Amino acid sequence: MKTRNAEIVFTSRMNGHGQSDQEQKTTAVLRGRIGVSGSSLYLSFSDKIADVGPADYTVRISGNEALILRKGALPMRQPLLLGTTMDGTYETAFGLMETKATAEKIETVSDSSGNSGSVHLVYELNMQGQSVGKLTLDYHYMVK
């Protein structure tokens, strides 16, 4: 798979249940890579998790499914399938935790050249049987 350098603007929003007016939002502008293989779009980038350390991310999107992988600080693996609850894992200092995510939206948009576009993921997340809330992840990329 051929990949290209890209600037990725990543925005994460989380609304916790019972706290609809309490939205946690983070935005980061990152250097990363994008690639296309078959019908899948791949985004890869590194970021620092506050108070924990660096992490490498890979996000794969193909039609109505996606996979979010994080290696390094707080490793995680969360598959997403539109309208279906999927099992994942989240590793903390206290051990491996089970996650369940139900995707509400998995959308990709790109220009005709494939040099810029965006990915929009919305899902409900449960960890160890407890609702974490609704996560909205937006990745806007531009080839550099």
C-alpha cells in the first residue's frame, strides 16, 4: 500500500450520559500518513496522551465499518460496525478492560484527487459494562 504524508486535524468530543451539557472536546493538528488499499482508507499518526505518554494510532475505514488501533500509551483496539455492538479492548495500568461500542455513523468524504477529505465516526462506548457515553471523532486530512 502506498501512503502519503498528510496533515490531520483530529477532533474528539465525548458526551457522558446524564451530563448532556458536559462535553469534553479536544483538538489536535498532527502529522501523519494516509493510504488506500482496496476499498479501505487508512489514517496513521502519533499523538501524546496527557500525563501518560506517546501513542501511535491507525484508523481503518471501509464502507460501514472501521477499526481504531492505538499502540504505546494505553493500547486499545476498537472495531466499529454500523448499528452493531462490537467488542474491543482498552489496556490501562490496572489491566485489560473490555469495551463494547455501537456505531451510529461511519462516514468518509474525499475530494476527487484523494488529496483531502474527512472521516466522521460516532459511537456509544461501554467499558467493563458501564456506559462511558457517546464519542464523536472527526479526522480532516490534507496531503502535504
